Amino acid sequence: MFVGYLTPLLLSLTVLVRGQLQTGFISIDCGSPVNFNFVDVDIGISYTPDGAYVSTGINNNISSEYAYPNNPNLAYPLSDLRSFPDGNKNCYTLTPAAAKGSLYLLRASFFNASDVITTEIIGASVSDTISVCLVNKGLGIPFISALELRPLNNSIYGTELGSPVSLVLFQRFDIGYTNGIGRCNDDIYNRIWSPYNSPSWNIVSTSSEINSNENGYRAPLEVIRTSAVPHNGSDRLEFSWTTDDDASKFYVYMYFAEVQ
Ligand SMILES: *[C@@H]1O[C@H](CO)[C@@H](O)[C@H](O)[C@H]1NC(C)=O
Ligand SMILES: *[C@@H]1O[C@H](CO)[C@@H](O)[C@H](O)[C@H]1NC(C)=O
Ligand SMILES: *[C@@H]1O[C@H](CO)[C@@H](O)[C@H](O)[C@H]1NC(C)=O
Ligand SMILES: CC(=O)N[C@H]1CO[C@H](CO)[C@@H](O)[C@@H]1O
């Protein structure tokens, strides 16, 4: 009797979360064949080819040595890319619904034999279309592996400079989590949270529910369930970083939950 009730309930919850996650998402697998749609089952996000967003450039596959199955952990959209041997500037044009004035997270990924380079920016759109351009700076042929757009709640990531202002991601850490690749299937914005811990901290965590829906930041449960405290309760928790550009300004957004 109970099983009969529970199974349909759990299934419908999964579908609901995935539907929510994808609203307004644009997920582009750059360089993939026409009509090829790929669903990342781990996070329930489907990727489309890039032909509808860009009219220049050529498709390439990465060499099999670095691709699946030789590289089983490679995120699928990174197995191909679009390169731009011609022109100094080549652009993708995205037209999300109601773009003007809306806040977005834009993430571009570049897979090069040794590393995946991911860059991310948060900003409000000033028009109905969003252009993402690759500019040839004389360092080789520009290419791109994946491009993702995620609508954000307009109430978040505000700065004293007002809006529209753009924030480039420096780091996003999941404190107290030490495994994994930083993708949470319960993050409604599909942010990537890099695992982070310090040798002078102890990890504390909970398996209880934590309500993180009280503001627009919507930190995923998986991330706020783990946290860190100093070995010695009288010590501080300290972060430091360096920058190449003395003119940079940093904004730090911290998330706290009482897990014990
Ligand atoms: C890349 O590989 C896919 C699948 O193996 C194939 O369909 C596609 O034509 C290849 N693309 C190029 C540019 O070679
Ligand atoms: C955006 O966040 C605010 C709280 O900061 C919340 O009241 C509102 O419902 C959120 N909007 C959406 C579309 O989630
Ligand atoms: C914790 O730090 C305080 C202040 O630095 C120190 O007095 C105390 O001895 C430390 N406790 C332990 C257990 O190390
Ligand atoms: C083979 C190749 O092009 N490797 C480069 C991939 O990117 C890293 C970091 O950007 C470079 O250091 C490698 O030379």
C-alpha cells in the first residue's frame, strides 16, 4: 500500500525539479552536428547544437585521446568545439525571452588538451539580444566548447554601482565539501561550486533539511549542508587571494547555515 503511494510521488517530484531547473536556460554544445541534442542526465539539462546562434566558424571534434571513453569524466559538450580561423571578432547571438533588463549568468567553456577553462559573468541585458563574441587577440585561433545562459532572480548580486553592472566570477566555493566536480542537481541556477576545505578547518555537515529559499540566491541544499569551523574555536576562519590587477574590486557573497 505505502509503496504504491510513494513511488508516483517521488517520480513527479523529480520531473518538477528538472522542469524548474531548465526554465529559460540556453545550453549550447558548440561544434556539435546539426540536429544533435544531448541530455546531461546527471543534471537533467539538454544541450543543443550552435548553428542557430552563430553563422561563422567551423566545427571540430577533439582528438579521441582526450574524448569519451578514453576520458570518461569529460563533460559531453566539451568533446567538440567551434573554431574561428577567419575574422577578428565572431559572435554568438542569444535571444532569451524578455531579455531586456533581466539578469543572467553566462558561462563559456573552453577545452584544451590539458585543461577545461571556464569563464562566467553575471550581468543584466541592456537589449533584447545578448552577443557573446570571440575576439582574436593574436594568440592563436579562437575557439569555444560550450556556452550556457541561466536566468537569475533580478533581486540578487546587486552592487553599490547599481544595475546594469557585470560581475565576473572569481571563485565559487562549496566550503566543507571535498569530493565531486561542483555540479549540484538541486541548484536552480546551475552554478558550479568548487569543493573547498582548509587543513586548519574541521568539516561539519548535516543531512537535515535546511530552508535556503528565503532570498533570491537560492543556495543549493547540497552546498549549504556542508560547512567548516576552525580546529580551535577561538581562531578565525580566514580567506585570502591575490590579483594581478590592482584596480580590481571584489564582491564576496557568503552563505551561512547552522548545521549543528
Ligand atoms: C564529430 O563526431 C560526431 C560523432 O562521432 C560526428 O557525427 C561528427 O560529424 C563529427 N564532427 C566533425 C566536425 O568531424
Ligand atoms: C526573487 O527573490 C525574491 C526575494 O529576494 C522573491 O521574493 C521573489 O519571489 C523571487 N522571484 C522569483 C521569480 O523567484
Ligand atoms: C585555542 O586558541 C587560543 C587563542 O589563540 C589558545 O589560547 C588556546 O590554547 C587554543 N586551544 C587549543 C586547544 O589549542
Ligand atoms: C595542447 C594545448 O594547446 N595545450 C594548452 C591548453 O591550455 C593550457 C592553459 O590555457 C596551455 O598551457 C596549454 O599549452
